[in-house]
Amino acid sequence: DPETVGGEVTLKLEPGKPPKLARTTSRKVERRPPPLFFDHEDKTGEATSSFTVMSECTYANKYLGTTEHALECDCAEEWDATTRTNHACDEDSDCINRATKMECLGDCGCGANCQNQRFLRKRYADVSVINTEKKGYGLRANKNLKANDFIFEYIGEVIGENVFRRRMQQYDEEGIKHFYFMSLTKGEFVDATKKGNLGRFCNHSCNPNSYVDKWVVGDKLRMGIFAERNIQAGEELTFNYNVDRYGAEPQPCYCGEPNCTGYIGGKTQTERATKLSHAIIEALGIDDADAWDTAVAKKPRKKKMGEDDEEYVNNVEPKGLDEDGVNKVMSSLMQCKEKWIAVKLLTRIQRADDEKVRNRVVRFHGYRILKNALATFIDDVNVCLQVLDVLDKMPRLTRNKIQDSKIEETVAQLKDNEDDRVSSHANRLMEEWSKLEVGYRIPRMKRDPNVAVKSERTERRETERRRSRSRSRSKSPPRAPAGPRSNVATRTAPFFGGPRQPRFRPPPPPNGALPSGWFEATAANGSTYYYNHAGMTTWQRPAIPANGAPPPPPPKAVSDQQMLQDLIKNIVSSKKEASKSASETATPIETPKKERKEEKWRSMPEEKRKKMYEGTIQPHIMHVVGKYKHKLAKDDLKRWAKELAKKIVDSDFKKSKVEDPSRISDKQAKGVKKHAQEFFEKALKKKNEAEKRKAEKKAAKKDDG
């Protein structure tokens, strides 16, 4: 008798024949409360004993899983002083990397421990393994999950196609019924059959609550399981396998959903279902992603039996690209290895006429991703023309993003392309880019997570407290201004920046009192000096009265700065008049911030000091480069300038010539220019000789002909 599998799908088994699956009716997905599995025992310990648990994927060779390196985002640090948490790049942010499915690395301005490092920091969900009724082990959520929450990374052995096919045969011979292969990219697979993590226990469902997505982490492509919707604690975690089982017999599907196809894998499903991920389908702009579902066809144009994905996509008109769709297109193009998908994605960008959409393409690492696409398919003339057309339409005010992406190096390879359309387009684009100026960038400030950040409320409260103190009358005697710099009476500069100071009465005159309006104070070295209401100071005891009240003294920090200014002024104005007493009375002054910043390089590692020194000498080399811009190729000049700078840096550091990498003397600058002049003269001479030899050979061939 046929067995009812679920969703009105029946399974009929006959001896010596493959299982037959049949559906009585096609039904839409009905909303119903999800079943909860709190009553199921935690079997995590038992389940993990059946395979080797790994914390990271292993790679059969270093090239597997490799992709274009993750890029920098534009986010700033958002440290919470109370929890000491960096909230940058979280789910609600406008992080470019998060939108294009890349994890942030150490170079990003968002700082350490940002919220877009879930794979790196293994921020897995709280799950446990349970034993299901018909599906073997399954994965249960122990806590509530929000839509798009990271659940687990799918970890295993990353292998190539040949090894994959051998293992399929080997596992079949060993009697292994459950396969744990996941397609990472074209010709590459993650095998979690014998080595993996808890992610392998996530079962299939035709109406899943989770999905699998690929993210760029460093220079590797990695697979993660994410929440499709809000998931209650106690639900079983499932995703749609949606994969070709590569010749394996179809397995019954026991998900029990109303739209259940009744089977997983096998030839029939493979012919009717797509192997494309949900993310790719959305990026291609197919109006209704549910149209791919083999059970329910909502679109008039249904995927035919035996029709491949490319043929189906060609016959479906994609949606126009809007702002919200840009991140999906760019993230899919970043990871794309199949030419036909890349062509479709580029076509969507080409057709976008909205200026806002094009600006968003630029912002979402447009130049870097297009450079990657161009480098991958550089042998295909049509793809090259598509990329060049997209680049030509992209808005450009400055050269910054073009320069950062290094796309010029890739486009330069097309300048001498055999196809005239490609070469002329590339040359025109390079010429237009060369006219753009590099815009000034404000350097990013990175906040120290260990420094507590004052909230606005705290700062406001402290300001009010200071104001209330300044309005109250002071009972204590006034503090004197700092002592005079020389024997000549000086006037201290009035302090305008701080809060109002308390008014006070002059102290009663002691025995042998000073003239009216004068007051006595002691300097740091113990010497006595005198000051009046006007802020004048003198070492000599005054004889003439000074009218008015004593001045409000400036704060300590301001008087220190004033001392420094007065000291410099006196030295500049007259070195001869600078007295010994003036220097003795000068109190220790804190090192100014500017000076501390300039000396910061001393604590840097040698590699960073070398980079700083390279940046210091680079303008002097480029000064010489400017003289040869009409004599030598631009790309050669840039490359040689960089090589020469590195050569000088290595040489100077080896000979211990670098005293301060942030500056060089006039003599050193002349030496760098002279060295650069000799270097480019030799290069020019070699170029002329090569051209001469080439012309002679050409002439000789002509004579022989």
C-alpha cells in the first residue's frame, strides 16, 4: 500500500523498482503555528560522536574556496561605554559590507569587534540536536531568533569536483545513506559527511524557516545558515536543500508541509527544480521567486521539464533595478563564477537609468566588484563591453574610488585588445579618468574601546555644575597669575574662552603692607613676585598704588600655555634680554599634543615606519616623474615610481639613515630627486634603444622582402 509522506504526497515502493511518488493536488503554503520540540531529549553528545567535529573548514588545496578579498566599509565606531560593545555595522546599520555579504576585517574604520564579524567570532545561535520521528537527527532552536540572525556556519572539507565524485561512489559502497555535500561554488563542494559541525544536522523542508547564504570572509567564500523569519524557541531549524543529488535515488521528504514535493533529490526533481540559490534568483530580478517551486506554479511561464536554469532565465523578463535591489546584485556579482549569470546581472545594471541607482552601485564597492568581474571574464569580448559600458555610465566627481579599486590596471590591459570596440572604449575611459582630481579625505579617528565615552547628558550636567559654581561668591583668597618672565612688568592676556570667574575682595594688608592694589605671590622656585588688578606682574616690590580689585586668575591649564607663549615671545624678540631668573621660574610644561602626535611613529613597528617614510619621499619622486610623463608610458611611470620608492626606503633603513620617517631634510630631498632623475633617464635610454632596434629589424625585413 502507498505510504502518505506529507502534503498529500504518497510514496509507493515496489520490489526491484525505484520509489514512485504522487501528489493528489497542488496546494499553497498555509499559515499555521509551527510545531515545537521542547519534549525531545537533547542528543547533541550522542550525535557528535558519529563524526569528527571541526571548528574551521579544511581545504584540499589553498586555491579552493578563494575569492576576491573582502573590502573596507565606511562605518564609524559606535562604542557603548556601559556595555563596552561596538554597535557599528549591526543589522540596522547602512554598512556596505554587510549589504554585499562581506565580513569586516581589521582595516575597516568600524573598529575592532564590530557586529559584522559573525563568522570570524563564531557568534552561533543556541541550538541542540534532537532525534526526529522519521528524519533522523535534527537541529532545534533553544532561544527565539529574529529574521536574518546567524545560526551556524556549514563547516566541512572543501573539495574539488573530481574528489567529490570519487567520494559519492565511496560513500555509496560504504552504505552511507545520508549525504552532507553542499555546493560552495562551481566545481567546489563542502563535504560534512565525516568531518563537520552541528550545521550538518539542519534538515530539509519544503517550507523552511532558515536559508543558506554565502559570505566573503577575508579571501575565502564561506557558507552560513540564517533565519528566514522570526523563529520561536523549540522549533526545528530547516532549510530547502534545493540541490541535485548527482544520480542518487530520490529520498522521501518527511517535512509534512502542505506544499511538500514528496521527495528530495533524484532525476525528476532535478529536471524541474533550479540549482540556483534564493539570493541569486532575487539578484536576477525574477518577479516571483516562488515560481521556482516545483509544487506550485504561480507564474504563467512555468519552468519546463528538462529545461536548464539559463534557458528558463532567458525566457523570463527580469524586473527593473531599483535602489533596494543594488546590494543583492552587487553581492551576487562579487561571488559569481558562471558567465551567463554575470551577463544577466550586468544587464540589469546597464538598463538602470535612475541616477540614484548608479550612485548606489558606486557606493556598494562598484569599482572593485566590476574590476573582479572584468578580470574573471577578460577573455570574453561581450562581457568586457558590458563592464566598460557600465563603468562609462557610473557617476564620477573625483578619482578616489577609481584609484582605491585599482581598476585602471585591469582596464589598461584592454587598451590593445584585438577588438576595436573594446580597445577604443578602454582608451577613452582611461583618458577621462586621468582628468579627474583626487579629493581630500578627512582622516578617520579610531576610538579607544577602553576609554569611557561621556554621554551628552553627563557632559551637560557637569557644565551646569560648573556654571552654578562660577555664579557663587568665593570665600577663599584669589589665586595669583603665574610669575613674570623677566624683570620687565608684563600684562597677561585676558581669558575669554572659559566660564565666568568669581568676584572677590582683596585680602587685608599685612604688616609692611604693599601699596594699594598690589598683591604678593610665590613662584615655583620660591621667589616672591607681585601682581595688580590689571594682571601686571613684577619681581620688584612696587612703590606706587594700583587702583581696582585684584584680577580673577586664569585657570591653571591656560596659565601653563600662556607661560609657553611668553617664553617663546621673549626669546624671539630679544635673546640678550632673556635673564637667568626668567628661565628658573618657568614651571614644567606638559608636552603639547601636536608634539606627542609627531613622535607617535617611535612606537610603530618597522613596517609601518617604512610605509610612513615611503609616503614622505613619494612627492619628491613624483616631482621628477612629471618631467617624463610625455616620454614614458603612464602605467610604467607609476609602477617604476613605486618600485623606486620601496628601493630607497629599504636602502635608507638598512644604512640607518632615517632619523624621522615623517620628514626629510632639503639635502635628502635633493638626493632622492637626483636618484629618481638618474633612474628615469636610464629607463628612457633603454626605451629609445629598444625602439631603435625594433625599427632596424622592421627596416631589415622590408629590405629582404
